[in-house]
Amino acid sequence: QVQLVESGGGLVQAGGSLRLSCAASGNIFSINTMGWYRQAPGNLRELVAAITSGGTTNYADSVKGRFTISRDNAKNTVALQMNSLRPEDTAVYYCNAFIVPGTSALRAYWGQGTQVTVSS
């Protein structure tokens, strides 16, 4: 069984920084793209940043230049460094990964979500 466990998040003032981490564990054969999504109250879940196994990154326009995604393929982890945080970044952040579990087919997995609150 595969699971994603997130850590980090919390309350920070505008302009501050936070770092989110996510570790994948279980019967993992391979991991493709890993990423972070967020969902604010009343909004749809949206992509924040993603990174392929080869290190190619993709960011939402709203976070470009402020957030940095990274991963450690040996440890099956992905991190999101968030700088210059704004109140509009407040949301529940979810880790996402496309994983081939054991001998099964590729599928998407989600973390439990971690709250990020940015005060003005």
C-alpha cells in the first residue's frame, strides 16, 4: 500500500516563508511526476507546482519566482519552498504523485493536506 505523508505548513505573516515536505512510502516500483496542489475555501483545487522524475518543473503563474519545488528521487520525497508569501496563498496544500505501485498500473496518489495560512 502506498501513502503520501506531508509535513510543514502553518501560520505565517505576509512576506514570510514556509517549507512543505512530502514523503512517499509503501510498495513503490517507480514515481513519475510529483507536485503540490492547493484548495482555498470555495475554490477548485489548483496546481501550484510539479516536477518530473527528470527534474523538469512547472509552476502556476501566481507563484513563479516565489515558490520552488524540488525532489529527492532516492528518498521518494518532494518539497515546496514558499517565499514572499501572500494572504492569497492561504489554502490547504496537497501533495500529489503519479506512482506505479508494485506490479500494478500507474495511478495518482494524494496526501492528506496541510493548512497554510498567511496573515496580512
